[in-house]
Amino acid sequence: MAAELSKCLNETLTTHHNDISMFFSRLGSHGKAILQRHQLLAEFESATKAGAQRLAEGVFGEVIRSTQEAIIVLPWLALAMRPRPEVWEYIHFDMKNPDLTELTVSEFLHLKEMVVEKSMNGKLVLQLDFKPSTGSSNLPSLSESIGNGVEFLNRYLSSKMFQDRESMVPLLEFLRAHHYKGKSLMLNERIQNLRALDSALRKAQEYLITLVPTIPCSEFEQKLQQMGLERGWGDNAERFLAMINLLLDLLDAPAPCTLKKFLGRIPLVFNVVILSPHGYFAQENVLGFPDTGGQVVYILDQVRTLEAEMLQRIKEQGLDIIPRILIVTRLLPDAVGTTCGQRLERVVGTMHSDIIRVPFRTEKGIVRRWLSRFEVWPYLETFTECTIAHALEKTKYPNSDVYWKKFEDKYHFSCQFTADLIAMNHTDFIITSTFQEIAGNKDRVGQYESHMGFTLPDLYRVVNGIDVFDLKFNIVSPGADMTIYFPYTEKERRLTHLHHGIEELLFSPVENEEHMCVIKDQSKPIIFSMARLDRVKNISGLVEWYGRNKRIQELVNLVVVAGDRRKESEDNEECEELKKMYELIEKYKFSGNLRWISAQMDRVRNGELYRYIADTKGAFVQPAFYEAFGLTVVESMACGLPTFATCNGGPAEIIVHGKSGEIKQLSYSLTSLRSPRLILVTGRISLKGGLERIEEKYTWKIYSEKLLTLAGVYGFWKYTSKPDRREANRCLEMLLAFGFNKWAVEQSHHRVSGTFVGRLTSTTEV
């Protein structure tokens, strides 16, 4: 804590001793407790209303408002302050005699453990500290640097390289190392040093200037090979010359932007493997199944555009290499009606991209049934060395770390959080869709940020799990398939032949397994939402909000597409949400203004469904408790549909409030739908502003270009710096052996609680 803030706070403790003691007495009534931010703020608001108003305006009020978590272990109160995203401070009060001291993260977590475990005092605890082993130093410190690792890294590399001419040697060696299947790319053995490189580039420049720009490289390839230049610079004289000019600029007058541009054009990526081991991964008949939604759409759209970008770049580089993309997922022999049991499947719309399915295995053989994302972690050790941390659940389930034992049978958080730590710290770089995934916002902790410090009592304590300033973090946002999701105003492109089926889906008076409840007044606007039916998506919360608001029911209809009533779900959480939906329908007796539709598999028809809702002057609502990105928000905006979303997660970045949609607390945001005029105004804003926002930032073309440029910069960094991963790998190997799969975790409980002590740092010998 800053010395000045500490001094002011201590003065406040003295000046307002009685008011603070009264507030502490309120908190003390909880006994041993962990209070989340909203609970602490509610208590503070009640205390200030009861006579301690002066506290709210001073430094003590600032401290309380910046607190994310409070730990009460009488007579102590510990606060985890977050004055801004990614910056944490821990303080400690004696509640009987208010006195402030600062805590380390380890000390704070120890108090947290004491709330959960009665006998934590004196226990030996395994403490994990990854920071020393990652070699992270000279990292940026400004919030705006988070998620821009490639930009910072490019500037850092430039500052190192551009000190003198000899500092360019690493770039020369990087180019000399370029080979593909035994063939040299870019440079051959004729160029051994910078002088030879400079000479070859200038001779090639003089020669290429004399050629017709469009002449193909095959007609001058042999002459340039004699100078030391191989294929990979360009497919014609113009592109070949442009790359040479870029490199000469780097040699003569280096600049970070030139380095990034040059590295982004180097032929580097020809084969890509994408891992997606959870859910039902197929191209048809799976959307809406448990754990199966946005990530399947995301990956398939990503692959199609990435292959097209790779093919275009390879052609423009003058190469005849065929790229290959493999999506590695689970083989599900019992998933009838889908291709999830098919070992190899070509991705539709591609020439060189395939889905390859590998089964989970145990000592008893192949695991044939689907497994929830909460149950896949023990199998990943034999499935792959490392996988992405896709479904980060820590922030979605409050206190899921400290109360992990309560959730273990259902969610297996100990396995998941351990696997997440391994994946985060093993990888070279991490791609996220939004800033909030990394570092959250003013009021909410980011998904990755939540792994900076946490505890699994009786298992291990993490004091430095990940650094959100790490240069491995990069924000590269996905997009929507604009051939499917286009504005409702483009009448000539509208799929009017689908309207009869859509009208049956929305308005048929007969209930069946595909749709439940009926809509009688078809003239009213429609509030529309579509998501998987799990707790975090909060579809049942939207239905309950609608059921409580009779005035809203008079003005608009509600249509939700979620879950699948046509079959029995294997997912416990979806079963609970299905039960809740039936109870809500029974409780509120919706009279002709609600339609609950089972999950829809046809993306093309779903695109027209968005547009049909727009025709009714309706709006799309995303009510999730937390949404890492929000692909349906992008799809809705691309179709010109007025879009409302909660402020929890990625949609708060996708939508520019008041320009391309609305971002507010859900209940307040939807209140504006009471006014038909506001619906129309929001519609005009969403159509123009939404499309501008999508074209500016959320297209797959932008995504692919950024991703391949990023690969070039990181490839150069890894080659030239040759980072020493031995210490980090030693930590990870220990963690892997100690607690990764389910059986190791179960066996490790006794070792941690009784006989193991240590601080896992860069100096630990395993």
C-alpha cells in the first residue's frame, strides 16, 4: 500500500474510531466468514445509513469500495483491495482496537483457509509461486498494456536490436534458419553475415526495379538464388521488392512498426493444430447440446478463415506449400445422429482442414460416453501434453476455490484449476477474445487475474499463479460469419423461403418437444435470447425477470432458445436448469406471451431468425452472469438487431454503450423496452453503430491477419531469446505429478495436510 494512503487510513481509524468500531461490530456478527464485494458494500451502506455517513466520503470509504473480498476471523478483519484491475493489496485490522497492518498474499490466504478449515493453524502447506520460474522481468505496468503483449514485445525487441548494426545478427540468423521439409526459404548458404546480406539485398533491389512488377518469381528465381535469396519474399517482382525494401529499412533506419510488418510477412506458419477436447464437436446437429455452443462455431469459422488467409499469404510469398489445419477433439462412439464418432472429417468450406477425433482412454479402454467439461480434466494427461484454458470457471462460481471440497464431486475444481495453472504457465502465448478475460473491469476480477493468488485448502496455496502483465497475453477477437449474419435491411439477401418454418417455430399454437408455451399476439415486439441452458448463461433468470413484470408482458413477447427438451440431458447443471424452467412456467402462468424453443442446430436459419426478430421491432438480450466473449452478441449486432447485454464480461467491450447497443445491469437495461419509442431509437443506433463496430473490430479477416502476424513476432522472439524453461518446467512437472489427475489429487490430500512443506519457486529442486 502506498505510504500516503496508509498514513491517511491510520488517521481515519483514530478520528472516526467509534463509527469504524460500529461498522466492525456489524461485520463481527457474521462470525467466521468470507464476504464478497457486494456483501461488504451492503453492510457498509447499512452502517453509513445508520449514522456513520462520514465514513463513506473519506479514505475508509475508498478502501471499502475497492475491496473485492473480506475475511472475518474474529477479532481480525482482512481485506483484499483492488484499487485498479490487476493491482492487489492486502490489509488487516484488529476489530476490537482498530489498527491497520499490511499483509502478504500468503498471509491473507492463510486467514481465508482458517474460515474453511478449523485446524489450519500449524499445518504445513504447499505454496506455489510461479513468478520467479517464469523469468518475467521488465514487464509493462500500465493497464492499457495488458493484452497487447506482441506490441510491447516488438518494441522491446526493437530496442535491443537497433543499438548498432551488429545487433541485427539475430534477425539474420532467424532468416537463415528458415527451412521447410529440407528446402531453404528466404536465404541460402551464400549469405553468412550482415555484409553479405546487405550486398545481396541491394543487388536484388537494383535488378528487380528493372522488371515488370507483375512478372512471376519463377522467371527470376534462379538469378536471385545466385545472390543468396530463396523463395519466400514474394510471388512477383513487386512483392519481392517490397519485402527487400522492408528489410533494408530495418538495416538502415530501424523502427518497431517496420519490424512488426516484416516479421508478419515472413513465411512461418504452414501447419496448425487446434485442440477442443470438451463438448460435442461436429459440424451439424450438435449446437445446444451440453458444453456445445459458441466454441464449436468459433473454431469452425476460425479454421475456414485462417486457411484462406494462410493460402493467400503462401501464394503471395511465392511458395507452393500446402497448409494443413487439424482440429483435435474427442471421439464419441455413442453420439448417435452426429459425426462425433467419425475419426476423420473434412471441414466444410475448406480444402486442407480436417477434424480428427481421438478417444479418452483409461486402463479399461476407450471412454465411450460424453463427459461434462467439469469431468474431462483427469483424462487430458493422456490426451495431450497441454491444452488451452478455455472454460475458466473460477470467476463463474464464487468461492469455488476455497470451498473446492464441497464442489468436488460435481465440478472437480481441484483438477480443473490445477490443469489451468499448468496450461497458463506452459504456453508461449495466450490468445483471449477480450480484455476482461484477462483483467476484468473496475468491479469484477478477470478470469485469468483470478488465478494470480488463490487457495485450495488442504491441497495447495497459490501466491503467484499468473501475471496478467505477462507478454504472453494477446487480445485477438473473433468475428461472425458475414455470409450468414448480415443486416435485416439487405432485403435482396434475405432468406424468405425460411420464413414459413420460422413462423411455425415462433407462433405455432401447438406445443411439442421442440417448442413449449404459445404466443398469441404476433403484433408485439419480441425479446429474444439464445444460449446453452446452464446456470451461468442465466436464461432462467431472464424468464423469471419477465414473469415478474406484468407491464413488460403486456408490451412485448419473450422467446428463448435454450436446452433440448427432445432428449434426456446427461449434464447435471442443464437438468437443474430444465427443472427450473418448468417451475417458472408453472409459477407465472404465462398467458400467450412466452415461447421456449429447444436448441436450434441450423446456423443459416438462426441467422434469418435474428433478422426476423428485427422485423418485429424486437431486441436481442444476453442475460449471462458472466460471458467471456459473447458470440451471439456479435451475431445479433451483425444482423442489425438491437442488442442488450449485462455488464459482466466480453459484451461490455463488444458493445459501445449507446452507440452499438446497451450495456447495463440487466433489470435496468430491459426497462427501456417498456417504451416502443426507445426500442425504435435503440434499433436505429444498433443497426448503424453495431455494423460499424463489427466491421471495425470483429471480423474473421482481422482475426486471421492479427494471429499470423503475432505468430511471426513470437516466433522471432522465441528463436532469438531462447528462453530458459527449465525452472518453469520443473515447477510444472511437480504440479502435474502432484495434483493434476483425479487420482493423484485424491492421494495427495494426506501428503499436503501432514508431511509436505515447501515454497515452489525457481530455486526448488524436485
